[in-house]
Amino acid sequence: MDLAKGDRERYETVFKLLEYDFVETAQEFDSPKRQAEAAARANSDFASEKATQSGVRER
């Protein structure tokens, strides 16, 4: 019985917290805030690549 109690305690103190974090991350994955951040990164990447390509053409 002690083994079961120890196993349950480990679940409650380690794995359950990880599960909550995982669920929270999944629920926020497509939030408007994250979508805006991804769009800003994509726009920045595009602008950077465009500037690089413009520099290559000027050479």
C-alpha cells in the first residue's frame, strides 16, 4: 500500500502540474495574442529577406 501512496503522491506533485501546464499551453496556442506575435515575426522575416535580396541585386 505504501508503494501506491508514493506513486499517487508523485503523480500529484509532479505529473499533475505538468498536465496543467500542457493543457494551458494547448489552450493558448491559437490565441489572438500568439497569432499577432506570429504575424509580427513573419512580417519581420519577410522584411529582412526583402532587404537582403535588395542588397544582392545592387551588387
